[in-house]
Amino acid sequence: MTEEEVERFLQGRRHMSVATIGATGQPHLVAMWYGFLDDSPAFWTYRRSQKAVNLRRDPRLTCLVEDGDTYDTLRGVELVGRATLIEDQQTVAAVGRSVAERYSGPLDDSARAALLESAAKRVAVRIEVERVVSWDHRKLGGRY
């Protein structure tokens, strides 16, 4: 995909598989909703979640956003990089808001209050992308 196609693809409402490195070196893989922080992909998670524990120990991560139901429609973007964990509650809430509004639409007063309460237990994770790998089987025109 071109840079513009990657950007458009990431702006879609898909889930992101996030792989971190566990204490034994075994990958830990989870599906996450994600948003953006200053144009960087980001998500929020509970402070004590396994992915947060792993990222504090080793900030390397790989994320995959994909879609397609048949081989000829598969496409995806792999983001390889490092995580920056952010504890500042204002920033954590901003990431939570980005995630919530991307997947659920505008927040009402009640949802905003619940989001702020949840932010107190979470950290934000900004993905510092070092390498992007992408593919789009729709462009193959049956040549596979």
C-alpha cells in the first residue's frame, strides 16, 4: 500500500492485534480497539494488564490491523516499533476518548464521566512506529 493508503486503512474502525514480549520471551497477543494521539496510533489499557507489564519491561511491540474475508480481499498493515507508556491522566483520558468515539460515536455526559473514572486505572500507550509493512491482495488481480 502507499503511505496514503496505509493512513486511510488505519483510520478505519478495525481492531488491532497487539503483540508484546512476555518475561520468558513468549509473545503475548491481544486484540485491542485503538485511537490516535498526535497522529500516532495509540490505545489505553489497565495499568496492571499483562501487556502494560510487558511493555514496562521491554517496550518493543508489533501491531497488526487487517481485514478481508477471502484470500483475494486480504489486506493489512503491520506496525513494528516501541511503546511509550503515558500515565498523565489528561492524556490517558484523551486516548480513551479517541478510542471510544472511533468505535461508539460521540460521548454523552454520562459516558464522558465513566471514561474519566476508568482513565484513573489506566495508562495510554503510544505506538512509536519504526517500520510499516503492508499488503493488499485486491491489487493482485488474481495473480497469486
